[in-house]
Amino acid sequence: MELSKHKPHRNVKYLNWLRKQPCVVSGEKAQCAHHVRLGTNGGASLKPSDYFCIPLLNEYHTTGACALHNIGEETFFKQFGLEPLELFIKYLKAYLIEKFEIYYMLEGRTPEETLADLIGLAQNKLPKMERATKKPSKKRSSPETTSFSLSENKYYQKAKEFKRERDKELRKKLKEKTDKKKVPFPKAPAKTLKGDEFYEKAKEKRKLQEKEYRKKNKEKMAAYRKELKAKFQSKKDS
């Protein structure tokens, strides 16, 4: 049975168990179960069956440089030498043994047939309420029911016209208020301190202070270099 022909099975217990298994790449305890879309029954808006999952660390799922969602499923499986179908069978067998002591021993079956058998066994262990799939109900219109359209009602049309006129008047008033707010106020002339007596004196004083600071700093650096040179010379002579 082709994987695309399977139903979109849902089994929360199996997914929870799968997340506790070793990551298929690193062998460490997994953090998530990835639904494989490549070659399965997944689509653009349809999640694949829960039995078509593999356990992964977040690093290999979404966050790492070689994460499956970053490089794509096909590249991911080739890079790490993984066979999804073999992994689906491996984990389903281990799940059935661990949880229900069911040992699948049939021989002469293709991998696709083996997987279908294992899925059937896992589904049979689900409660009937979880196993059933809901189908969207189609509402049938009664022949006695007649459709009623408001657009044909004259009172509706009058109310609609009245609302249109009222909205037009409100927009006009709002525009007038907005235009009044847009009138710019005259800007005050920018003040400048250049030419002010106290400002010029303070500026000159600051220049002298900075000059004095640079002079002292230069003298300190010269003294420090001289001291270092003397220490180096004394070590060299000894």
C-alpha cells in the first residue's frame, strides 16, 4: 500500500512516546517528532499521518544549520543516510512491543505492506472514539425553506442610503477639522550665543583649561616613559 493512500491517522500517545526516543541523527533523547511529508500522505494544507514521524532534537529539526526545515527533507535524508520507511517500521514495531507486547513476525511482506499492518495494529489499540474520523456534515436545504435577500427589501435600501449620506457628512466635517489643525504656527527665531560677552569669556576660559590639561598630560607621559626607560636600563645593567 502506497504511503499516500493512508488516512491522516492521529495518535497522541504514539507521538508522546516517539518524542522520548533517541534522535535519529545524534542518538540523544529527542525533543520533537517531525511529520515527514516526502513521499507520504502529507499535502500543502494536510499534516501527514502521525505514524509517518521521526524523533529529532530541535537542533536537527528547526534551529541548527543542518536542520531539516532549513535544508529540506530530501537533502536532510541524503546527508544523514536515513530511510524514512525503515524508520517508520522500526519505531512502530518498538512501540507495539513496549506498550502492548505485540510482536510482528510476518515474513514475505513488502515494507509498505508491513507498515500498513503495523498501523492497523496500532489503530486497533486506540479507543473507538479516537479511532473514528469525523466527516464534514453537508447541510441540506429544505425544499419548503425559501431564501430571503435583504437587498430586495425597500426599507433596507432606504436605511442603506441614509447611512451612506450620514457617513459622507461625517467625513466632510472630519476633513474640515483636520485642515484647521494643519495650519502651522509661526516659528520663533532661533537663539544664538555667538557674540555674547559671557559666552565668549567662558569659551576662552575653557580653551585655556584644555590647553593646560594637555600640557600636564604630556609632562606626565614624558615622566612615565623616562621612569620606564630607567627601570629597563637598570635591569639590563644587572
